[in-house]
Amino acid sequence: MVIGYQTLKGFMPRRNIFLPTLCIVLLIAVWAFRAPPSSVEKWIDTSAIRGATPAKAPSSSGPPTQYGNGNGNDVDLSAPDAPFVGWPLRRVCDEANWVEGLVYICDNNSGGIGNIRNYIQTCIRYGIEAGATGLLLPRIRKRNETDLADLFTDYLPFDYMFDERHFRDAFAANCPQITLYDDIKDIPGVGSKPAVEHITPKKFGNRDGCDWRDQNRHTDRFGDRFRKWLHDAKGSGRPAPSATHPRLIRFDWGVLWDWLTYRDGPEFANTFGGILRFNDQLLRLGKATLENMHAFARANGVEDGRFLGVHLRTESDALGFWPTYNTQTDAYLKQATKRGFEVAYIATGDSLEAQNFAGAAIELAQMRVVTKADLLDDDDYAELESLTWDQQGVIDFIVLLGSDFFVGTMPSSFSVYMAMKRHLKTGGVYTRPYKVGTEGDGLSYLVGNYEKYWEGWLFMWDGMWP
């Protein structure tokens, strides 16, 4: 018996259901594949329908699409040999107004590792803002080994401290508008007697009422003002630069902590320091010392090898208003006791003070203290002894970066740089500025005077790249 379609209520024969069903399926498909992920994937996994692996939505905090998909935030920027994240530099260079024939000479670089790095980076950052299409490979002034306060002896090459190949590759890949020169004579059109002009960037702006130590509050306008001076024969006394008639610019000594780093955004501020990687010798010796430090800690009953990193800044060139030995020691041992450290690594250029601190640490905190000289032997120790005072400071720096907690002093640029570099663990490329004068980020503690911005040298925190 054939049942007519009128027999069962709600039933529709096959010949009449096909078209409505097809329309419904097509509407669902169009809606699913064209609607924004926020409205679709909230309810169903469309990737499963398509037979594909679910894709992560792009991060809104990542770099602009023209600088690639990866933002580099999976890189531990606090590591001494971290890969260079280049897209922030590329972006800054893409925004610059380049001047053919303008060459910056960044060789007024002296002091310890904190100062030297900041001298070089400040000069280069100004050079990019000015539009310099040439850069003389930076050189470094050697410290007098018998008079630590004498910072101006011989010029040493870039690779005295840093990896030259890494530096060149960083600029070739991310700022190709700048040509690097090994020597002044290599600059086209420079002639047999090159004239080098000296400038102070802060003078290209009205700084009435500013303290001389304060940063340059006119960096946004520096480029335009500098280029106007550069092309004004009456102002500079020289013709405008060109490919055949270059203009060579060198800073007067003392231009550091000068650029307000946060003005470039955290992406640039937190990665720019990556152009200056320590050379292979210093990295290898520093890592060997760090490995031995962990082994020393484990041998003394610390199962996970954790240790306290200490920077004792009391050498002969320390400034009179800095925290004294007693002030530093008291603060450091309180932190050691508070955090339960049983072993510590101390960085100091004064071996007698290191012995005094080690004795106090045993007596007051039951903590054993060692130096790099205690941790290296045979060929490694001989290699350490062959290094200069400041090169040995780099070995200390690498070990202290690997400590579980760091204590240092204000306003030592070494300690400030250390705290800022370690702070990059907290947020990678997008790390926010260190909160100065507090317990900080739980990774470091610096004893010092935080009451006055200029007299306490707190401005260093705003003018240093980690």
C-alpha cells in the first residue's frame, strides 16, 4: 500500500526535500567559512571540518606584517648570546630620512662594559635619526691597568669585546641603508686630510632649565634640526654632504644616557642592545665559569645549583658618593639571608675586598663565596689572566646573568645594565621598564640613593638599552 504524502503530517517526499536541503547546507557553509573566527570558532572547530590543523590567530601585539610574522617574543633576551631580533631596528631604519655622504664616527667609547655599550648605542641611534648612510666601525678605548680612572689609553678594535660578524650581519639584514667602514680612508671622497666635525646632540634644541645630566628631550626634533644645520653653509661653515664630498661627525666625549630609550617603544628598546654581542672568546670563558659555578653550588649541597650573584663596586675608581663597602655588604647579606642562599659568586676588581666579603658572608650568613679565579684552572685560568681588567668584567657579567638573584649598587652602570638585562626575562620583546627604587622584578636588588633623579643618577635607567 502506497502512503500518500498527505497521510503522515510533517513528512515531505524526496523529490521535494532536495532543493531546500541543498540551500540550507550552502548557507551554513558560506556562514562558517566567511564569518570572522570570533563568531564561528567560538562554537565549532571549523578546522576539523576542513581537515586542517587549527591555526593561531595573529597576535595584535606582534610586529607589523611587513616585518614578518614572528615577533621574537619566544627568545630569552636576557641570555648573553640571545639571537638578534631585528624587525624593530628595521622599522626604525625604514622611518629614517637618509642623507647621502653623512658618516658617523662612534669611537668615544670608554670605561666598563655598561658605559662602552651605551656610548656606542647612543651614537648609532643618533646616527640613524640624523640619516647617516655611513658608520665607521666603532673602536674602544683601553683602560689603564695601573690607574683604573684613566680611561683614555690606546684605541682597540671592535672585536676587543664584541662579535664583529654579528654586528655587521645585524645591519646588513635590518638596516642596509647604512654602510659600515673599517677605516676613515675607506670612505669614498674623504680625501687625504679628512675633516671630522664634533657635535653635542643636546645643543640641537632649546634646553633652558634642564640639568646638564638630563637626557635629550628633543630627540623627536633632533633629526630635522641637525639636517637643517648640516645643509646650511652659514650654520655649519661647510657645504652639504654628498656621495663625493662626505661629512664626518664625531660626538664630543660624554654623550651617554642621552637618548630616552622608551620613546622608541619597548620593541626597539629591548632588542637594540642585541647588536652588541660579546665575542666568542668571552662568551666561551664566561659560560665555562658559569657552569663551574653551578657545579660548585651542587658540590656544596645545593641540589639545583642555585647561587646569589654579587657585584661589589668598591675599586679605586669608584666615586666618593657611591655606597661604601659596609653599606653594600650589609644590604647584600640581608638579601642573601632573606632568600636563603648558601653560595654566592662575587664580581669585583679588588681581590682584598672579595676576601673580606667572603669572610663576612661565612660569619653572618653562613654563605660560601667564590670568584672567577676560584672556579677556573689550567688553560681556562691562563686565558682569564691574559684578559684585560674590563674583559674580565665581561666574564663576571655573563656569570651574574645566570645567577638566581642579583645584588648590585647604584649608580654603577655595570649593576644597572645587569638589572635591566635580567629584567628582560619578565616580558621578552615587550618587557616594560624596570620599576626603579623598589624590590623591582624579583630578579635583582640594587642598593643606593633613590631620592633624587639627577643627584642619584636615576636618569641612567631612562637612557640605557638593556
